[in-house]
Amino acid sequence: MNDETEVRVAVVLSPTNRQDRLLGSGLLAASVEFRCRTGSPRERARAQAELAAGISQLYQQFAASLAAFQRSIDAHPSFPDPHAWGAQALLWEEGVEPAVASAVRATELAPSNGEYHLLVSDLASQAGQYELAWEYAIRAAQTGVATDFEFDALAGSAPSPVDIRERLDAPRVAVLTDPAGETVYEKDIRFDDLDDHGEELARHVGEILERTSARGR
């Protein structure tokens, strides 16, 4: 059994919704940003070691690198990094579709990591999946990372979504649970509407904590 489990809430902020404004909204003010972590210290250490091994082999032996990333995932399923790095190895070993799926999984486990969203956007664009590419470029922008280059590049291949301005003004909210970091709640919410969703979000968190407590008994 895992000897450490954390269940928290990620509120990913757009550049226009500063953290201090969000904290004043009363939406689970103690939980603004996080990475869901589960697993024993030994499992996490093994996952980190396998990740490092995979990175060191990435551009020399793609198959060996991919195998190391998979061992990292097996050791610590909610660790997002090997999914993101593994996407790059998959691109060479198996093609763009598996690479996109692996990168998407990284964003599910770490929704506040804008670089992972940009990775999905880039891979989806390579696959000609421009709707998906725009979706993840927007999600990246919602985390606050610079996306001007990506937006310009995508605009040259496909028109932007009609609601892009509204999307960029909305924070993204996600609740993650253990042991695999499953996303059980995800929604774009404009700042002015945050208070209207606080009760719903708190209910999801309560359910997650109850299940976690029951498993630990």
C-alpha cells in the first residue's frame, strides 16, 4: 500500500486572472496549484531513476529510452514526466498518434504544466489534427506560458476557434485523484463565474477524499 497520498485541486490561471484575485473568490482558497503525488518514497525514487535513464538514451537508442520511460510509469503511474518524455520517443518508434496520446496523458496528470500542453499542440499539428492543436495551445496559454509563436504557426494552417478570446479569459479547473491521477472534474470557468462553481468543486473534492480515506482503512 502507498504510504503517502495527496489529493489536491489544480486551478490553472490565465494571465488575466492573477492568483490574488482567485484567492479572493473563495474557490477552495487553500488549493491553487499542485501536482498530485502518490506512491512510496521507494516507488518515486525508482520512477525518477528510470526517467533519468530514459532521457539519457533518448537520442541514441529510442527503443531503450521508451522502455525506461515505461518502467518509470509502471513504478509511479501518476508521475507525468515520463509520459511527456515518452511522447518524444514514441514519435520516432511508433508514430505521431501514440505520441499524441502519451502527451495528452501528461497533461491529464499535470494540467498546470503549460509546456506539456504545448507538446500536445505541436504533435497534433504534425498529425494534421488542427482542432486538437488549437485546443491544447489555448490550454497552454491559460497556464500563463507564452504562446504567440504557436498561435501564429497554427493560424497559418487552420483558423482559430471562434471562442478563443473567451477561452483565454477563463481559468481551467481540474480535480485529480489517485493512484493514477484520473481527472474527475474539468471545466473552463470565467473569473466572474467562479463563485457559482465553488460548491460543485468542493463536492468532488469531498468525494475523492472519502474514497481515499476508505482505501486507507
